Amino acid sequence: MLRASLLISLSLLALTNGFAPLQPRLAVPASARLAPRPAAQLPIVQRSCSSPAASRVCHAPAMMSEAAVTETSARSAVKAVGWRFTAGVVTACTSLFFTGSLATMYAIVGWDLFSKSITMFIGERLWNNVDWGKDKDAQGDSAQRSLAKAIAWRIFAATNTFFAAAVLSKGSAGAAGKIAGSDSVIKTFLFFFYERAWAKVPWGKVVVDEASA
């Protein structure tokens, strides 16, 4: 009997706990809430430049605006006058040697001084607009550009000298050919070294930023 009463009491106690009203949920203070986990930061990996492929990337030059080197009109004029004096001395020697006449020599040199001073200035201004052969790092002309200028100018100058010598020597084509031929050989080399010397002169050169132009 006692055992039965004990079993009944335990059953009633279990039923009472099962149907007990739900307790209200206590509010959790904000300070007790879990803070959000910060985002995981990726480790910083330093690039190694030991391999050849990585070295090309590490040491690649930064993209910079290209700069063009141009020459002023005053520089072109001084170059034309300076060369005309040098070339005039050579023409005077060859003209006197092949014609034997001072009058003819003076006439040929005068013709060259008048015609070629202006044409060389124009040629310098035209070449100034050609970017080929300009060494932008050293701000000077390359040897290939100087050689091309010497050959191009000599073709025109030799034709001019031959015509002047033939007319002023009273139609002596033989003397005119000798003067023009000897001038072509001597002055081509002289003009090349003349250009190489001027390539190292910074006066009259202007660096223009193509990106801002």
C-alpha cells in the first residue's frame, strides 16, 4: 500500500512539472552578447624576385609619359651657318684646285653660301619633325640618324654644286663633276662628325611631354 501511494505521488509530481507554465525568457544584456567574429585577414605574402619570371615583373619600369626632344629654330639656324662656313672652305679648295681660277672659286662658293644656307635650315626644320633616330634617354641623335642626314643632305648638295660649277665654269662638265665628286666624299664624312658633335650640345633642345601636348 505504501509503495502504491509513493508511485502515485511521483506520477502526479511528474505531470505537474510537465504542464507548468513556461517561464519568461530573460533579456540578455548587450554587454553579455557575443561580439561578431572579425573577418579573417589574409596573410601578406611578399613577392620573391629570385626567379627570372618574377624578376621581370618586379623590375618592370613604371609606365611614364614619353617625352619628345625637339630643337629650336635658333639652334637650326646656328647649325646651318656653322656648316656653311665649314663646307665653304672645302668647296673653295676643290674649286680652286680643279678650275685654277680665283674668280670661278669665289663664284661657286658664293652660290653655295646663298643657296645652301637657306635650304639647310629648311632641311633641319623638316628633320626636327622626324622622331626616328632620336635617343630620348640621352636626349641626342643616334649615329644612324646622323648618317641618314649626312647622306640625304649630300645628295641634294652634290646636285646643287654640280649645277653651279657647270654654269659658273662656262660649261665645263668635267671640272664640275670633279668638284661635286670630291665634295661628296669629303663633306659626307665631315657632315657626319659635325652632326655627332652637335648631338652632344644641349643648347637649343626642348623636351616636350607628349602626354600633356
